[in-house]
Amino acid sequence: MQKLAFLYDDIFLTHKPPFSHPENPSRLEAIMNKLKQESFLEKVELIKPDPASEEYILLAHSKEHVNYVKTSVKQNRFMLDEDTYVIKESWNAALTAAGSLVNSVDLVMNKKFLHTFCLLRPPGHHAESNRPMGFCLFNNVAIGAKYAIKKYHLDRIAIIDWDVHHGNGTQDIFYESPEVYYFSLHQFPLYPGTGTENEKGEGKGKNFTLNFPLPAYTKGEHYIKIFNERIIPELLSYKPQLIVLSAGFDAHKDDPLANMLLVENDFAEMTKMVKQFTSSENIPIISALEGGYNLNALANSVYEHLKVLNS
Ligand SMILES: [Zn+2]
């Protein structure tokens, strides 16, 4: 079994903001240039993802949500909220972003690859079941997790979200589900304003949401401590069958949208800790890009993350 599949398609570059916007195609171009420069792509299997069918989008989103995005695209509505744009090309890009996760689940569950990395946009973790939000149209990781539950009957999936923003959408979709344990480390207060320690899940999902709201200027060593002392012990008792990473890189010290102090190596360290946890049981890791808006910091951090995933 090969270690790492790398899912990417140029279709993600066609989702372009109608005006200057931090979430734009140059993010993926910078990452691809870095990976080419480091000859990294020769070391992994490059796979073009298929667009997800609407049936799979509907596992995580309401019919109204899907129709709203579809009509907004058709009508060239541009702005769905103050920072979430769509153009004509956004529909296929968004379906393919979600499809990267669906394909990843098949690849790891059929043991074609141990892990996958999805280089995609638009990102997903702010998209709630019933609304697009914060640059996100469909919640890619949530669609992947729902698909793994439906198709492969998994009942213990851990989603670890280290994007600097709280993944309100992912939390919303799985708030009452013990089948998915959602972990988030994020700057607080910051957009979108959710993600307090008191948000722990409800009903059967109670205590399957664990938030780490962190003050501005938190360093990487504090993230590592949380992994060591809180997240890894929870994973040991939860025994996930699959780990999905909402891998945003905007907690980097050079990121223009937030104020944390992580450096490239901190993302490598967090990846190592998750990987060490999975290695004895061969638990698959599916990692999907979320945020990250300083192009150099983003490209270098993704490269460090990938080197560990492929090691
Ligand atoms: Zn973010």
C-alpha cells in the first residue's frame, strides 16, 4: 500500500474572486510551485478528484442550501455574505473540493493509500448545514465524514481542526453525533465568534465536541502541549477508525488574518503527533486544506505537513 495520495485539480483555480480577496487561486499556485521546486510531487501519487454528486453534498447540507448556492451561481449573485463570493465557475470547483474528500474516503477505506492530502478550494469548515459562510460553500470534511459513515458504516471519526478560525460549520453538522468527535484549536475571540469551552455537543453528541479557544499570540509549544495532554488522550479512549484534518495554516505568525505565533515546524510537529498516534493501528489520515493567507508561510507550512504525512 502506498503511503500518500495527493488530490488536486486545476479546476480549483477557476473559482476566482470578483475583486481583491485573500481566498484566491494564488494560494494553491504558491503551494504547487513550492512542491514542484522541492520535487515533492514525484514522491506521491497525484490524483484528480471527481466532483461529488449532489447526493453526497446532501449528506451534510439541506436541499435549500444546495439550491441557494446553485441559483446564486446561475444568477451571478457574487456575494452570499460579506466575505463569501461565487462566480459561474464556483459550482464545479466546490463540487470537486467536496469530491476530493469522497474520493479520499474510498482510497483509504479500500486500502489503496494509507493517507491522503486534498489540496483544494473553496475551503469548507465555516459552511453550516443550512448556510454558506466565511469563504466556504460546502463543508468538504463534513461531507467526507458523512460519506464514510454511510458507505463504510464507520462510527468513530475524529476531525481535528487546527485552522486559526473555529470551524463552526463542522461543529454545527456533528453537534449531536457521537460518530464524529470534533476537536478545534482556534484564536478566540476571532471570526466567527463560536468555539467556547462550553460548546461540548448535545444529546447523543454530548462530550464529542472539544474546543480549545486560545488567546492571540499563542505559540506553537502551547498547541503541542494541548495535543500531548488533551487531544491524544481523548483519541486513545475514543479509538477513531479514521482521522480527518481540517488543515488550515492561518495560525502561522505571518498570516494577515489572525495573530497567532506558529511557525512551519509547529505544523510538522502537530502532524507528527497525530501520525504517531495512528501508526500502531494503521489508522488512515485524510488531510484537507482550509485557510492560510500568507503565500510563503502557507506554501512552506503545507510542505512541512506533507513531508511528515509521507514519511
Ligand atoms: Zn481560517
